[in-house]
Amino acid sequence: MGANALALPDGTIIVTDAMVRLALDDDNELDDNGKAALLGVIGHEVGHIERRHATRAMTGSSLTAAMSATLFGDFSAVAAGLPAVLTQMRYSRAMELEADDDAVAVLRRNGLEPDVFADALEALERARPGEDKLPRWLKKSMSYLSTHPDTAERIARLRKTAR
Ligand SMILES: [Zn+2]
């Protein structure tokens, strides 16, 4: 499973190991920048929960759900649970920008600027899928950037907010 973070309709927030690894520094430690990046990522997910985005993001895509049921037919190991949810989930641009506003508010409450969150999004864009058993197209469809679209616009907006 690639780097991802998501909010389920019941209020559960999931941050994958790969996402946490992206926040670690060269010595595999979580430094202040890494903590701030994760705080931004989690603050964004809390925004999705508080604004009840998850339900809308999932129910709006019955076609995708039907497609993934077909596609996952040959992948029984990954058919259950999380990957299926991830491929069905895509937030709208408006939802992304709203959740970013919440992330910025959380960062500011902790004395941090939104730059660190923009840096984290850029790191996600640079990150390549690892070499494990899932086919690349499937990992790509489950990545943070596909469930949380419009990354370039989000980064630009966060950088502008920081000034
Ligand atoms: Zn999002």
C-alpha cells in the first residue's frame, strides 16, 4: 500500500506506514518538519471528517464501485477492505480546498506555517511506488494523490497562504 491518508465516514483516520516514512528525515527520525508535515496531513483528514466529506465522496461514485468490483475479481487478496474503499474514493476540488483550510488552521494553532504541508505534498508527488506485489496501476489508483486530487493547485494555494 502506497503513501496515503484517509478519513472514513465513521471518523476513523488511517495514515499508511509509507506516508509516515515520507515524513522521516535522513536518519529515520521524525524531526520538527516531519511532525509538522504529518500534522498537516492529519489536520486535512480531520477537516474531511468534520465536514462529512467521506460519505459524499464515496456515495457519489456507484460507477466506480461497480468497476472496482469487476477489477478486483482477480485480486481476492486485496479485494476486501481498504483498497476497495480507496479506489472508490475521490474528493472533489472544493472538498480538498476546504480540508486544506482546516489543515492550515491546525498548523497555525500549533505555531506552524502551511509551507511544511506544501512540502509534504511535493514529497508525495516525487515519491515513486515501491516494488511489491501489487500492479503499478493499482497502487497508483490507491495513492494519496488520486484520492486527494488537484495537488498542484493545493500546493500553490498553501504557499500563498503562508505569505
Ligand atoms: Zn483530501
